[in-house]
Amino acid sequence: MKLKSLILGSIAAAGLSTAGYAADLGVLTSLDVCDSLGISGLTISSDTNCLQISGGVKYEFYWGDYKDEPTLGVVGLTDSILGNGGPINIIGAGTDPVTGGELDWRSKTSAWLKFVGSADSDFGTAKAVLKLQLNDRYDVRNEGAVVAHGDNLNEDASKLIDEAYVSVGDTTVLMAGKKSTIGNFGDSQPFNFLRTFGYNEVDNGILLEGDEDGFGGHVIQVVSDLGNGVSVGVGLENLDGSWGVSYDLDGDGVTDAVTTPTQLAGTLVGVVSYAGENLTAHLTGFTGGILDGEADFYGIHAGATGTFEQFKVRAALGYLQNEFLDDSKLHALVSAEAGFDMFTVALSGEYVDAYGREGYGLGGSVGFAVTEGIKINLGSRWFHSDAFGAAGERDVVQVAAQLVAAVTETIEVTGEVGGYFGSGVENSDDYAWGLGAGTDSVGYGALGLKWAPGGGFTSSLKGEVTTESAYKVSFTAEKTFD
């Protein structure tokens, strides 16, 4: 009996010891570096550092006959904040359409992987950030040669590094290395569903969106949270001086002026932002090319959004002065939205003196919630160009009807029909900055399917066609993790 009691007592003691050890382990876990720094997600920790890992992969495939479709000659794309513009295509064919009527396609893989190593310091959290990014793209135009695009055609390992910087601090943070700009270019999206022609030229902003050449790159930055929703920042960016610009001032295909990377190196950026309960606002100022002692360009970007119960009001302004060419660019926007039980009304207006165009435009839309999972959007936008090369004034109008239906919790179907009308629509046969007879109307239709089964995976399939015999099928698949 004594032996049995001894064995049972030993087992009980071992159980109590294990429970105590687990409790101690629980205490230790709560004091893990990642937990103490408030970092969650996919992490690995040591005694002093927390390593957070995130990433994603996206694949895109386009196929059709869309490289020789009609273009809109009202406003044009810009490759950089100092670059020249050109017409755009209706279903994304690029800025240099050609004729031929043969098939076109694109295959593109994008991937990114980000590591953030964090540790505590006397000044706050100290971080080392490394982000690797790859854009691998191949295009075929009119069944011609396969043309490689992307970030790393010369197999330069440095091109794969999208971000590599260190930072330290909590309310005030010092950052240095290779990263994006601290400039705030938000509060600039129109509320109407078609948005405006000038806004769409930037893709996500008014004049600037922050990823243009001249911003970010090699940087030294300081940002500070002053409390009560106010934050400020100042930074020296583009210290690597990795870009220059060639200008074709008269559009004849011959370079008339050139700026070198030395001239444009160094951009001083300052920003003040406010984020309150009913108001967000910012002012970003910048001047570039300062490392040689002479500023070659400067400008501002400002925006504000106010929310008052069912109403929203937004205003934004972007201005750029190019000292090298003694030229300026201006883009201004106002937008308002009113939301009611069954429908939403939005109206936007803009003035553009940029992208090789000068003019003004309006956009409006009405959205109806037919049922809980079905919404109809009706919209139109118009732009008047005061100066369009030798062709003089031009106008373009787009009208569209869109249906968005949530078929299930994971599947959404979108259909859209519409058209472009007016002297601002030109056929690629007459492509010469708006010169030539052109065509004055183009109709289009699009049908898309989005699938989001969960787990960070999303996919889409979309078909587009125009009355000028252009068509395009797009497939995407994407997965992110953090």
C-alpha cells in the first residue's frame, strides 16, 4: 500500500507541477516580444526581436483585340510628374494604339514579400523593414513578338527590393532607407461611380497620387503625431536621383529638352494632416531637384472631406510648377454625395490644366439599392477641352448603367453598358493628338464576375467589347497573407 500511495502521490505531484509550469508558460507567452509590442499576424520571435511576415501573389491574363481601338483625345496619361501626356484607350489598350486588327494578349505575375523586424528601444519601437517585389509581364501586340516588361529586365537584384529602411519611435518616428513618400495625396476621389476624366488619368488622385518619380526612393523622414488628430512630417526623398526626363515639347517625336538625374535629385516633402470624427484634411508641399542647390519643380497637394450625417463633401487641389520648362500644372476637384434609404446621389466637378490638356468637366450618378444584394448605378461624365493641339476645342461625354449583384456571400456579378460621344472621341486611324476626322461615338459593354471564397484568395473574370470591334477578356487570381 505504501508503494501504491507513493506512486499515486508522485503522479499527482507531477500533474500539479505540469499545471504550474503551464501557468508559468502562459505568463511567459503573455510577455512575448510580439505581444508586448502589440504585433499580431504571422510572426516569429526571439528574446528581443519580433519578425512579422506578410506577402501576396497576383496573376493577370488579358486576351482579345484591343490594341487598335478608338481613343479618347481629351486628356492624356503622364508617366511622371514632369512628363508629357497622350490619349487614352477605352478598355486599357495603352497610350500608343496601332491598327492591324490581329489578336493581343498579356500575361503578368506580381508578387511581394515583406519582413518587419521590431524591437523595443529607449525611444520607442525600433524596426527594420524589407519588402521584395516582382512584376513580371509579357505582352503581344497584333500577334507580333513577345515583348518583356516589368521591373527586372536586366536581372538586377536591387530592382527586386521595393522597400529597405529602418525606423525608430512611436509618436515621433525617424525613418531612413528606401521606401515610399510620406506625402498625403488622399481626400481626392470623386464620389460619383464613373468619377471624372482627369481623376482617372492619375488613376487614384488629383494631379498626383504619390507613386510618381520624384517621390520616395532613398529617403530620410520624420513624422510625428501631435495628438487630437493632427500629425506632421518632413522628409528628404529621391536622394538616389534615379530618374531624368526627356521632353517632346511640340509632339513631333523629337526630343527638345532633357533633365538629368543630377538635376532632379532630392525632393523636400512636408505634410500636415488632420483626422477627426467628421473631417479629414491634409496639406502636402514639395520642392524637387534641390541637391544641386536649385529647385527644378515645386508644388502642393491639398484635400479635405467632411461628413455630416447622410451628406459628404470633398474638395482637392494639386499644383505643380516646372521651373525647367517654365510651365505649371493645375488640377482641382469638388465632389458631394447625399445618401438616403433607397438611393444615393453624387455630383463632381473638376478643372484641369495638365496632362497636355486644359478644360473642365462634370460627373454625376444615382445609385439605387433594389434589394439587399442588388444595386443599380446610373451615371454620366463630361469633359470640355479648351485646347487640343491644332484641333482646338473638344468635348466628350460618357453615359453608363451598371448593375452590381451579390449572387452569394462569395460571388458578385457586375454588368455595365454605356458609350462615349462627342468630338473628343477619335479613332486610332486618325491618331495624331486629335488631328483628323475621327469617330464621334463608341459604345461598350462589360460583364464581370468576382469570387472571394475566403482565406485571402480572390479571383475575377471580365469580358469587354466596344462597337468598334475591340474586345478584351481579363482573368485575375490573387492571394495575400499576413
